Amino acid sequence: MNFLDVILPSKKAEIEQLKQQVKDLEIQNKNLKNKNINLQNQLEITRQEKLGLIKKIENFEKTDQHYYNTAIELMLSDKYEEALEGFDELLLKFPSTTLKIDVQKRKEEIKTKINIIYKNEVEKYLQLFEETKRCEYKQAISKLTAYLAEKHPLDLLYKANKLLEMIQDKLALTEAEKQFEETCGIKVISVDASWVLLESSNFLQPQINFSLRNNSQQEILSLSIKASFVEVERQQVFGQGKSYPISSIDIPLKPGLSIDATLQSDMGFRINEDTNLEMFTFPELVADIYFEIKRIDLNYLGYPKEFFYKKISIKNRFIRKTA
């Protein structure tokens, strides 16, 4: 028997099986190609539909209804200022819109809500303002800082910021005065700075009145106060002044006792008798105040020790003095 006659029958069956698999794969490939064509067609249809929708949206966005709907959404989101702008833009772009009456109605509703909200905001600010007057400076600064970090009307935020700056300045002055008192032992009870008209000579000059107390544990052997008066606008020295509440020949000021002192500038204005002082324009002045103190524990080679107190603004008012 031939070798091929033995092997061929089994191989023929295998070959036929492979041929059938090839045919099946060709059929599957054809089906996949058809599916791919269908998917491409569907994709194109979808793309065309998308372009159509985009076009419709673009056209809709050009309509008064779109502007109206957008403004209503802003209104419902409590974005009232933006909603008003949206309604105004609608009326500007579509002056003949049929929605005009409804738009005006919505605008009035928004304005009413804004007024109510603003009224409530003002009440909150006034409450905060009163609280800052009753609490210490640092606590007031904390309250105002927290308020400024929140969302409030711009004009109220501006007022709050100005109030914060003023309280910060007061705190700085208070701490400076406290440090001054602790360092030199003098408590400045009160200060009044204004202009004085000496009627005997018709001379108008700045004057500062002090009320002082010895808060130290030592007697004050001598005390003098000097000031440099400066014109704020021109940044030029207007005049100088010095006062000697306690001289070296006076009785020392014992601890706990108080004393008054007056200091006047060596420069001023000679006023005519017919000058109307109510209409007089006073220059804006500030005075740099220094204290010279002699005390046993502050003695420096037998000389008084100098301390800077602070700047004092001279009030634009005057008093008459006969002598």
C-alpha cells in the first residue's frame, strides 16, 4: 500500500475543516465590514444632528427668550445684580420684545429684594459699629476683620475698613501711651490742644493744656514739656514751645499727685481788631511732644531724661484769654 494512500484520508478531512473555517472567517469579515459601514453612517447622522442642535442653540441664544431665561436663572440663584444686568441687556438688544412688561415686573421684584437685603445689611453694620464701641480695641479689630472677610455691600465694607483703620490707630496710640507711662511714670490724664487769642495783644497762638499724674514710686524732681508745632501741608516748623510744670527749685511732685501744665507756641498771628475769627483759616498743625523728667531712678549724670510722648493735632477752634 502506498504511503500517501494511508495519510491522505485523515489530512483531507483536516483540510476540509480548515477550508470551512476560512469561509466562516470570510463571512464574519464581510459582516463586520457591513457593520462598520452602518456605524459610519450612524456616526455621520449623529454628527449632522449635533451640528443641527448647535445651530438651534446658537439661534436660540440670539433670542429674547434666551436672555430672559438666563436672567431668571440668575434671579433664582439670588444673583440679583447680575440678573438686573441680564434684563437690561435683553431690553437693549430687543427693545420691541413681547416680554417687556414681564421684564419690568421682574426688575421691580429684584429691586425690592435688594432694598430689603441692603436694609438688613445696614442694620448688621450698625449693630457691629455699636459692638466695637463697647468692647476693647483688640476685640473690635477682630470683629471688623471677620466682617471684612465676608460678603457685604461695598459701601459698608468701605466704612468698616475705615473704622478698622481708626481703631488700629487708637490701639497703637493707647499702647504707645501705656509704654510711655510705664517707662517714665507719668500718666497723661487729659490733653486739650487749640488756639488761644490773647485779647491784650490780639495775638493768636496754639496752646496745649495737660493734666498729669505721677504714677511712679519716686518723686519727680523736675519736669518740663516741649513741643515742635509743624504745618502738615507744608511739612514746615510753625513754632516751638516749652513749659516747666516743675522746676528744680519747686517742691518735687510726690507719687500719686497730679499737676496741670500749659504750653504755648512762640509763633502765632497778630490779629486786627476788625478780623472775623469765625471765618479765619487756621493752618493744620500737629505738635511733637517731649517730656524731660528728673527723678532719682531716672537720673542721668544729673540731667533730666527725655521721653517722646506723641503727636497731637491742634483743633481748629479758639478761645479768648484776657491775660
